[in-house]
Amino acid sequence: MKKFIRLNVVSILYAFFIFIPLELMINVYRINRLTGWDINTVNKISLATAVIEMCLGTLILYFLTKKWLGRGGANYFTVILWIPYLMLLVYTFSSLFPITERGDNPNPASGLIAIGALFLYPIYILIINFISFLTDYE
């Protein structure tokens, strides 16, 4: 049971670490309107946040996968389990903060980038799992 809970916690973290950059990228116009910052400033802050979060998130998920999930094959279930948690996060966010201003709609290019990121994310998860599987354990 402990392994099951750890597997789900790691999957939630995987979903959360892709959720933050996607929402920052999609809600650029909303952040611009609410804060009064220039679009370029919002884009730079979103990019910096995404890069920092990806670096720290990779380290956190690597060590959690290595420590909590170990060498078992169950850790590869995280490649699939993050999807329902991401859907839950996106649904909750969109329900709590609906788009009320027509100008807050994201541009189509953001959707294409999001689709590309979501297709590549399972490969990223597999790489983290594989590297944590190959490293030596104490």
C-alpha cells in the first residue's frame, strides 16, 4: 500500500510540474491584464519560471523516484498515471478561474506548443525513470 501511495504522489508531482508552465504559457494575456506588466515581461517571467521549475523538478523527481520507487517496474506506471492528475488539475483551475474576458483567450500557437509538450513529456518521464533505475543505490 505504501508503494501505491508513493507511486501516486510521484505521479501527482509529474502532473504538477507540467501544469505550472502550461498554465503560465496559456494565461499570458490574463496575467498581463491583471498585473499591468508588458507582454514581453510576462513571457520572460513565464520562461524563467518554466526553466527553473524544470531543473528543480527534474532533480526532485529523480531523487523521489530513486528513493521511493526503487528498481521495481512499477515506477514506469508514472508514464501513464500523470495524465489523469493533469486533467484534474486543469479542470479544477479552469473551473475556479474561468475566462471571463474575451481578450484572455490564448492564441492558437500556445495550443500547438502545449500539444507538443504533452507528447514529449512521457519521454521525459521515461528518461528520469531510466536514469534513476541505472544509478547505484546505497
